[in-house]
Amino acid sequence: MIRTQIQLEVSTFEQIKTLAARLGCSIAELARSSIKEKLAQHDQCDKWAASQNVLGRYKSGLSDLSSNHDRYLADEW
């Protein structure tokens, strides 16, 4: 791990300290898990945005693909 330092407002620090005590973990552990959670959320947003870029870009030539996509996938797989 890399050691780092951050500055917090007093009220924020007090809230973090209280939450960590309630959860039974250290402030550092709470910070690490919160950062990991935020990064995962951001990653999901990136994946969603990337998927939105391909919607409607390709044509299957099938007029009923949206209602029968499971059948078409089963046929191909």
C-alpha cells in the first residue's frame, strides 16, 4: 500500500470518525472501502456510456429482433 494524507473539514472528520466507530473499522479502512466503491461506480458509468455509443449503430436486417432476440441468440450459440 501507499501511504497518503488528506485534509478534511472538522465536521467531515467527525462524521467519518463516528461512522467508522459504528461500523467497527478504522478510519483508514472506511476511506479505502469508500474510495473502492466510488471507483467501481465510476467504472460502471463508463461501461454504460460506452454501451450507449453502440446502440442503433448496426442493422441486423431482422424486423422482429427486439422481441425475439433470445431465440436468435439461441440459434447462434
